[in-house]
Amino acid sequence: MTIKKKLTALLREVIAEAEANPAFQERLAQVLGLDEKLLKAPIERKRHSKPTEHKRPSNRRTPAVLDPVQLARDGEPALREALAKLDIEQLRDVVADYGMDPGKLVMKWRDADRIADRIVEVARGRAQKGSAFMPTAEVAEVKTDESNPPSDAVKE
């Protein structure tokens, strides 16, 4: 064991004992010439803090006021109408909340119409995602109409 590891282990033990034993903590404060209040304050704060208490980081945006993908499913005009009612910060909240800016460029834009266009573009894409696999009336007709063989089929 190196000297650094030994000293670290020793200091950890001293700190643990000082936290558990107020009399030892007072003697340390006297030897080191420290004020008792300075030593007790961090320990008391640590004891009163709740481990389940989580504060939201200040760099987080507020949640979006609408769901652009659901509105895109209802139709692009409905989405554009809802976005027109929002200010630029609310539009940025939508972009941030729905992960519509992987390159971190849209958040820098200052034109609300440009941001709204991006939201419409991404929301429309997400609303239509998977639609290629959904049966439609035309696809169902083609599958059931076997009387018209493909034109490139080899005739025997």
C-alpha cells in the first residue's frame, strides 16, 4: 500500500469518527484551531437533506404545451394552427421535449415560422412512420386481384 493510499484511509477514518463522535470533533477543532460552527454546519446539512428530494436542473426547459405528433395525425392544418398560437419559447419547448433537434441547431433559430416548419416536418414524419406496413384499400385490391399477372412475368 502506497503512502497516498494509507494517508487517504487514515483521513477517511478521522472524518468518520469526527462525524460520529461530537467530543472527538471538538478536540479536532481545538487542535486545528477551527471554529466548531464551521465543522458542525456541513454535518447538520447532510443529516437534514432528504435523499429522495430531487430538484430539477436549472438548464431544463419546461414541458411542451402540446403533442405535435398527435396533431399531425389529425392533419397538418390543425398542427400549424396550434403552433401559430405559441410564442418562440413555447415552440422551443416543443422541439426540446420531443427531441426534434438532434444537431442542436433549431434551438438557435430566432424565426418562429422556421421553428414551426421544422416541428411540422418532424411531426409529420413521425406520424406517418410505419404507414408503409399498414394495409390500405389499394394494397388490399392489388393483393386479391390475381387475374392481372405482372407484365414482366415469363409466359410459358
